[in-house]
Amino acid sequence: MRDLPGDPAAFERAAGLAGPEATVQAVRELAGGTHARTWLVRTANPELEVVIREFPAGDGSASGEARVLAALDGLDGLAPRLLACDPGRGDGGGSWVMISRLPGSADITPGQPSSWAGQLGAALARIHATSPRRLTGLPRVLGRPSGSSADLSGPAAGPVVASRELLAGAPTVLTHHDYWSGNVVWADGVLTGVVDWSGGAVGPAGYDVGWCRLDLYLLYDERIAGIFLDAYEAACGAALPGRLLSDLWAVARSEKTVETWVPNYRDLGRGDLTARRLRDRHTAWTEHLLSSR
């Protein structure tokens, strides 16, 4: 165990879950995120695959993700199941969650972007249709720093702040909080699940919808972002209220940070999305949205 990366206790726990004679056979780091280090762990005797997500010292995300995943209980196959959690030992070390492995892997360079975007929309509609009974005890989006007016900046911030009452009065659903294409896994072109639930909360549907549309515009264009929205609304059976406000909310929340997303895109195959390119596309999307008011 001493030769394994990360927290040895997490890998020992993985082997223990598999069985008393199990040993860790292989560990592979998974790409696509900067918030946590994510490992795919394979055991032998018997064979088992689990995923371990490690968070830095002082980060409360492990506890948050464990709470959300326990409430979702697999979300009918769309979310991983919680297997174990170490919220941190208070000695300056990090924390981790261990979750079941969903089949497939991240894919932000699909061969059929239109179908891919449509599946992203339909899956988000399934998430938002989660029964309110499962959401008891989850935090509120608008009660977090990321949901506050203080977190907004750029030219879209003013219109969003002016519409704060509309956001606060919108019907609430289960929100993923970081629903972008890199937090979704695929197998043979079929969406198989959604990962990274550390920010799961209760809030307006537009919080997720606008965020994913921004991601799709950065990756592709307005057409692909539109296909996603059409699929989402078709699966919901109704138009999303305040669609433009949702988009403006997303660009105002990301105005200060969009350049920092370079590693997320690069590690999943989009090295062309440099800091300059992300900023230019973010600006173009913001200007388009503001001109549509």
C-alpha cells in the first residue's frame, strides 16, 4: 500500500470492500477535473472496480458529496452509489469519498455532437425530475456563495442582480451545480451517468441549464447549445421559464474564472481551448445574450 498514490487508507478500504482476501491490482488517475484527484481502483481476488475522489485539506466537499449521494441512492442508475467516506481526520490531511464506478468514460469530442447534446439535455431533465422527498436536508443554491449576487461579475451581472427576485421565486429542483459535458460518462455513444455530485443542491433549474449551455457554446456553438435546450424542454414537457436569465446567470458566475478551465478541457482532448480562446468565446456569448434582451 505504501507505493500507491494518494491516501493509503482509501485504497485499503477499497480492498476491504471487495473481500478479506482482496488486493489492489491497479490504480489509474482519471482526467477531467481540478477540484479533486480521482482514481479508478481495480482489485483482485475478487475483482472489483471503484472510484476514489480525494479532496485537499480543509475542503468540505467529501462530506457534501457523501450527503448528496446517500440521498440520491443511485438516482435510478444515473448517479454513482456511495460506498465509503472519510470526511477528514482533523490532522491536516485531506478527505475522500469512494463511489461505485459507472460504465463508460468522459467524452467531450463526440463523433455526433447533435445526438450527444440531446442526450445531455434529456439526462438533465431526469435529474431535475427527482422527487422532492429525496432532497430533504440538501443545501440551497441561493444560500451558497456561488449562488449569491456577490459572486457575479462582468456586464451580465447587473441584469441578473436586477432579476434576483425572479431567481429566488423560481420553482426548485435537484441541481447538480456543475453540469457540464466533462462530468458525464458515456459508453458506445450512450450517456450512462453523471459524476461529481459534491455541489448537489436544491435550486432553480436554470442554474444547471445555463451552465451547460455555456459549456456547449465554448466547445461548439449556439446551435449545439440550442439542441441541448430543446432536448431538455422536450423531456420536461414544458419550456424553461426565464431561459435568457439562466444564460446570463451562468456567464456572470463564470466571468472571473473561465480562463482557469483550460486544464479541464485540455485533459479531455480540447487543447485548442486556450485561456485566450475561452475568454474570447465567453465574451462573444455574453454579448450575444445581452443583445437578445
